[in-house]
Amino acid sequence: MLELSEDKTLITHLPTNKAKFMGVYFYTYTVRRSTSPMIVRRVIQGKFCYSRINNVRIHFAMPTREIINSMIDKGFILEKQVDGKKNLVPFAITK
């Protein structure tokens, strides 16, 4: 019997939710200037053709804060207080 993991087979509706795949967030937003779709007339192989213009843009977002926190937990980055500000300092591992 085939068993599917709920976390790995999650189907996400991108216009309403962000999807996380391989550590990167994917999401969309629509650039809409009016409620009716924009239809343009093009010439393809000598014939007129009507097509809609897609105003949906796909964005990729890197979870920077999660990556930095993970690197701090693993000891690759050190947090130091200098003049009341938190500074991130790389911790070099040398042999």
C-alpha cells in the first residue's frame, strides 16, 4: 500500500498561500488595473490571433531570518553586542 506524507504532498493555492519548496517560498500576486482581462490582437504566421495578457507574477522569497537562526544554532555565525547593536560575525572553522 502506498502511503503519502501530508507535509510532502501538500497542494497549495498560490494566490492565497505561500508554498515552501526546498527552503524557498513561492507566491503570486496579480497586477490588475481593471476587472476585465486585457485582450490583444497579434499576427502569428500571417493570421490575426487574439490572446489574453497574463498579469500574474510568480515571486520567490528566501527565508533569510530562518537561515541566519539556523546558522547561529549550528555555530557558524556568532551574535555580538557592539554599542547596543547586534552584529553577526562569521565564525571561521580552520584546521
